[in-house]
Amino acid sequence: MPRKPSRKAKNEPTVSGILGLGLDNADGEKRITRTEEMVLVGGSRETHEQMQETAIRFSEELEKRGKKINEVSVREAADLLREAHEKSR
């Protein structure tokens, strides 16, 4: 029988999405990317591309674990995001 996801404590914070902001845009372009887990806004071309790469790696790792973003703890989401960012450099 398939396992049900464990219930989180009522007071435990959950993650429903991640917002990525790039603040180094000097060319006036408006860059917005949406994934199932993230919304990425702004940044130079290079910065926005790096945020996109991080978002892809983050999504791939969640998929590999068989989880949705609302099924991971805040700590796990932060760790996954940090790892994805380091791999995208």
C-alpha cells in the first residue's frame, strides 16, 4: 500500500514557493520566469540565466526525491536550493 506523506505539525512552517530576485539589471529588459516551484524576476541576462539553471536543478532534485515543494521542510528546501545554486555556478 502506498505511504501517505507524513503530516506536518500545525505550527511548522511550510514552503509553497520560492521567489528569486535579480537586482543587477542595467539594460532595462524585463525578465520573468515561472516554474512549478519558483518565480524568477529581474536581473541581468547572466544573473537571470543562473537563476533559471538553479531553478531547473532544484526541480530535478525534488522530482528525484519524489516530492512536491509543499512536502519538504523549510530546512530541506533551503538545503536543496543552496545545493542547486552551487551546482549552477
